[in-house]
Amino acid sequence: QLQLVESGGGLVQPGGSLRLSCTASGLSLDYWPIGWFRQAPGKEREGVSSISSGGWSTEYADAVKGRFTISRDSAKTTVYLQMNSLKPEDTGVYYCAAAPRNFVPRNVLHPNEYEIWGQGTQVTVSS
């Protein structure tokens, strides 16, 4: 059973950087599409970035293009979200999620395509 754990959130000033990690419990993530999502208070959960199973394709929401980078480690047990030039509007709880094994989501940034979720990590961008 795949389980995901996020880490790396925190408080950062505008313009700063954070790297979030999404770690699988003893399994390789190479067979699952992985997405990063965020939810701000009073707002719906939105897709931020995704990486396909096998890691051959990545996608980004327009709001984070050029600032965020998704990647996975060589052991394929962790997916990272490097967040640079952070803005106050990036504040929220960040979740990683896995779509079904070897599945190709039609909309890789839609939460409904994903079935296994981590517990989330808080990111606050404020001066």
C-alpha cells in the first residue's frame, strides 16, 4: 500500500525559497504519476505541478511556471518541489498525491485524477 509523506514546509519571506519533499513508504514512485497541490484558506484545492510515472513528463500551473521545479531523486522514492521567488499568494497547505499506478491522467493538475494523498505541509510566505 503506497503511503505518501510531505515535508519541508515553513515560514519564508517573499522572494525566498523552499524545497518540499514527498516520500513514499518503502516503494518506488517510478510507477505512479505524482502531483503537487495546494489549498489556501477558503479556497479550493488547486494543482501546482505534476510528474508522470517514469518521470518523462512534467507540468506546471501558470501561476508557478518559471519559479517551481518538480523532480524525483535517483532512488525514485522521493519527489521534490523546489519553490523559488515565493510570493504571499503561494501560501497554503501543500499536498502531494499519487494517481493510479501507470495511469495517464487526462488532466494532470486536477485533484480528481489522484487517489492517494499525503497529510500536507504548511507553507507561509510573509514578511
